Amino acid sequence: MTTEVRASHILVATEDEANRLREEIINGKDFAAIAAEYSQCPSGSAGGDLGFFGKGMMVKPFEDAAFELEVGEISKPVQTQFGWHLIVVTDKK
């Protein structure tokens, strides 16, 4: 059973922007480079890396999406009170 995931994310203001960036990543652009350029979260400077986290450490919609993803899978846009996120899980333990 997965108790923690390591994830990176990109935080933007609109669902349209999140969808556009997701398409760029799916078509070969580097997730970390997109995060550094576009993310409104301070983690963007680290390629969006949030490190490992367990249940109860992130807002619920973000946590739910992160724990459902397979390693390497990019989420569809996820809305929280902070904006719209693209999430990629990089490890599980």
C-alpha cells in the first residue's frame, strides 16, 4: 500500500492554461522546464518538486489526484483554492 508519494506540480490561474501546458508536456516538452517557466508556486524554481508527502498533508483535491496517479503519469487539471494544478508523481513508497 502506498503511504507516500513524491510529486511535482505546475500551478496556474486557469484551466485553459493548465490544459495547454499539459498538451505541451504530452507532446514532449520537459515538465520541470514548464514548471520553472509557468508555475505560480515557489516550487516552480525546483521544477515543481514537492518532495514526498503522505495523506493529510495537501489539500484534498490535490492529494486525491496525486495518490490516484501512476508514477510518470500527468494528471488532468486539478482545481484547488490556489488555482489549477498539473501533477506528475515521480515516486511512491
